[in-house]
Amino acid sequence: YTVTLKETTEGEKGYNLIKGSSDTVKKGENYQFYVIPKTGYQAPKVTVTRGESDSASISPSEDGTVLYTVSDIQSNITITIDEAQPQPYTVNFIPGDEYSFEGANSTTISNDKATVNYGGSVSFKVNLDNDYNKSDVTVYANGSMLTAVNNVYTINRITVDQTVSVVGVEKNKYTVTLPTNTNGYYITTVDP
């Protein structure tokens, strides 16, 4: 029987294909091939059509390799390999009652999360609530300190999930100045 490999993507595919040793297989035999995702891509969807219309998705072997096996071939088969999608990563923002996060430069933050494809970037602002707006905050992503440019923090070239945290948020402090010239009365403080 004939084995036909059909790739649906032109140009950059996001994977490498290693075909089996032959384009024909005897009845009852297996056909094996590799679909190896490139760095930053997920494994593409692979579908096998047996005969005229019997289609089913198949997955690679469970041993962690990218070896695909079509078992017990009883007719001509067509193997279709779809486009590999970029690997998405999540940026988790640790929320606080004293501040909020706002996406910047086309970054969308929803439910304290943003999603970015491999190698992409995320930009955001930290908005302090009014009672905390005099705080001297430090922002970290996966433990590395970030520096704001025009009040915007950016994490570039993301290749792993990120967690953003904020430290140094303190309630505003104000100075109360008491009169020094007191004629006929005393002023004492209750707390320091």
C-alpha cells in the first residue's frame, strides 16, 4: 500500500519531518516517521486517513520521543501534518490589595495573567492605590528585578512561564507638625 505524507504549511513549518524508509508498506505492517517540533513550537496535529475517508488524529509514542506509528495498514494511507503553533507561555501577576497591573504596548492582562508566544515580550504598568502611591516599589519577574522605562516594565524574549511580584508597597506616611508656641496649653501626642 502507498503512504502519502501531506504537509499543510508552506515555508517555515515549525517542525522537522523525518519520513519512513519507504513510501510503500505491505498489508498488516506498520509505518513509522518522526515529526520534531522546532524550538518555540508545539507538536503539530497529525491525522491519518485510511482508504477513502477513515480519518483519525494520532499522537507520538508515549516514551517521550516524537516517533509516530501507523499500525496494521490495510489500505493506502494519507498522513496529514498541520502547521505547528508557537509555544505559548503564561505570565502570572501576583495581585495585591494596594496595587493593580495594567497592560501596556499591546499587552492584555486578564484575570492576573497574560499569554505570550515563545520569544515574545510582555509590557505592563503597576498602578498604586491612592493610600499607597508614595511607595518605593520594586518589581520582579521570576526573581529578577525589572526596571521601568516611562513607568512601563517589560519582560523580553520569554522562553519560560513568568511570575511577576511587587514588593515595597507601604501605606503613605505623612508628617504632622504641632505648634511650637503654646500659650496657656500643652500638646502631647498619644502615639510616637
